[in-house]
Amino acid sequence: MHCLLSCRHFSLRRLPAPFLSAAMMSGLILWGPGAEARASDALPGAALVEESSLWITIGADAFARLQAEHGLIFRNQPLQAVARQGEVVATRIDSRDLERISRVIHQSHHRCPGFLAHDSLEEAQEALLQSARPQLGGGALPFEIDQPALVASLDGLLQGDEILETIETLSTDFNNRYYQHPSGQNAAQWIRDLWAGYAFGRPEVTSELFSHSGWAQPSVILTIPGSTKPDEVVVLGGHLDSISSGSSNPDFLAPGADDNASGIATLSEVIRIALAQGFTPQRTVKFIGYAAEEVGLRGSQEIADTFQAGSDDVVAVLQLDMTGFNGSTNDLTLISDFTDSALNTFLGSLIDTHLTDLTWNTSFCGYGCSDHAAWHNRGFRAVFPFEATFGQHNGSIHSTSDTVGTLSNSGEHAVKFARVASAFMVETSVDVVPPIFVDGFESGDTSAWSSTAP
């Protein structure tokens, strides 16, 4: 993928008038002194918005907390709810307050970050329209659970020790992975190189940096091209940045071992095993490390915009954000708000079918709690398996204490998510029965494996 700029092809101005009218009647409204003037800032020909200005959409409960926070202002005025759809509010902020806003929402509502950042009011309004549907689920899925042997052949190879080693490197070798800090940029390059190393000997597999238009930290995308359905895409992702109080200071630590070195390390282990075993999917599979999640899902939004503007069909998205902390009696939790109900049902059935030793439940995490929301807001099917029931997750995130010590110096909880992600990758990207090599016996059609398969 080589798109370097955000692609904003979807516009409220392109919607039919009846749809706009219905949207406004259903609760998407503007009010307050100067609302008309503020709205005009986003329209063609309007005066340029000052560089430090940014729009965010945020849950109404979290917005109330921001209003109560002393000193959070825009243009010398308390933050205003400029537009609202149900329980989601659009407001305008000084972008220099992004880190502080992230901290306030985390401390009061335990969401990370709990808001989406936008460059204009128009983009914020689009996000509000999508927020009216907290769960998608229309139409049949284009895949089924029918690859037990292939899932099992990869499942037994995933290693918690490998995941722990990657978490340790990311959380100790870089001062922090803040999106505006050189250490965050270096971390992205390290991840790109790690994934490229796993792809050695597979020239068709690429590991690339995705440059963003507003900050230095790139995202990372590894692509395994599909053999027969290359225009259908499965995405497995997690954010690579980290944040902590004062983390933009070069001398301040934001190790982010759980949030989200654990997610990146879990994805890395799936990549390592899949490529080592010669896995070649029918649908294209993309593993993505998103930049700038902690400041409003900015990296994932730009990437999702690019896919929305392109010709490829993203059929499923899985998000891994915090996989290392074992805080609940269940092994994992499926987040059920701002995700796709059909894909959640599929994921639960996949676990019950292939990973019968794992237990799971469901929970809510609120508006904008991770990068799955960027895809959801653009109409893509997304799911988010999480480390614990929301509220029982790691309480040390967004601090200097988010180290491997809070994970009991172990990758054993995270490997459960590698198993889920590996099974998800197989069942969403492969439709034919592939060859399975078990104890020297081969069975099935060879089209789902590359020529390098053992």
C-alpha cells in the first residue's frame, strides 16, 4: 500500500437530501452561539482553521467529564457540544490538549483513547451519523468455519515465549512510542523490519511503512496476497504507539507493555508461524500496526479511509489491543458495542469449534475505545477480542508501570489471542480445503499453501 495521504471520499454533501433531513431529525443537530460560523470552517472556500484546532467525537458521558476538567478550553471558552447524535458528541479542541484529554478519559472512564479525532466538522458529522448504529450486522458473511485441520496445524506452533520477547523489546528498547516522538517512529521501523524478517524467502509478501500526513510516526502494513481472491481483504491489526502522563517529553517513559506492545507482539507471532509454514491465503491478508491510536485513532482512520476510497473489499477486521493481562475468570472477552454482530457470532463460534479449552464472554467498552471503531465508522465488519471483562483489565496502562511485570513476565495470556487471531486469519481467508501435513500424512487441495510449505 502506497497511499501517503488520508482519502476523504465520503462526504455529507454527497448524500441525498432526504437522508440528510432524516439524519438531522433523528438527533444530529447543531446548536449554540456561533454554531453556523463553526460549521462553515469545514466547507470549501472557508477560512483556514488555525493549525492547533481539531475536532473530536466522544461519548456524552466522557464529554461531560471533559467539560468539568479545569483548563480545557477552546478559544478561551469552555468546550462546547457543537453537534450531537444520541450519546455521542462532537466538539472542537486545541490539538495541544490531545494528550491531556486522553489522560482524563482514561482516568475517568478507562477508555483508550475514548474519542476519534477529525480534521473538520464535516468529518465529525460523518462519524456521528455512523455512531447511531453501535453494532453492525447486515448480510451474510462470505466465509464459513470449515478449516479445522489447517487451524490445528498452526495453533500448536504458537509460542508465548516468543510473544514475551517482542513485548520486552518494544517496551524497553524505546523510550516511548508516542506518535510525535522519534522513539515512536523508530519503533515503527523496528516492527517493519521484524515482520520483513519473518517474510524472508517469501518475495510476494511485503512489509511496508504507511506514511501519514500530519505526524512523523508511520503505520506498518504486512501484506500476504491472496491466491484466488486478491481483491477481498482480511485485516488483523493493533496500535503500535504508547502514551503516558508527560510521554511527549523525551526523558519520560511510556513503556506500553500491555497497551499495546502485547497486541503487536501477538500479531507478530501469528505472522511468524504462518509465513514459516508457507501459508498462502485465497483472500489477501493484511497485518497492520496503527500509528497514533492513543490520540484519537488517527492512523487507523486514515488507513480505513484509504480502503473505503479504493477498489478492494475489506470483508473482516480483527483488532488486538491489550492481550497480556489476565484479569477475569474468562480467557477473553468479545467487545459487543461498535462492532459487527454477525462477525462477533462467527468469532464466538470459531472459538467454540476450534479452541474448546478457551472460555469467553462479552462486554462493552464505549465509544472510540480502540482502532476497530475507525473501521466500524466506515461500515466495515470489525471485531475486538479483549484481555478481560471491561473494567477488570490492566489498571497500569498509560503509566510508567505498564511493564512486563504487570503481565507476570509471561506471554501465556497473550498466546490465547494469537491462537484466536490465527484461527480467524485461516477461516476468513481460506475457503478450500488445504493440504495438512501431520505425522508425514498429506491430505486436501494444495492451492492454499505456497510451494515453500514443509
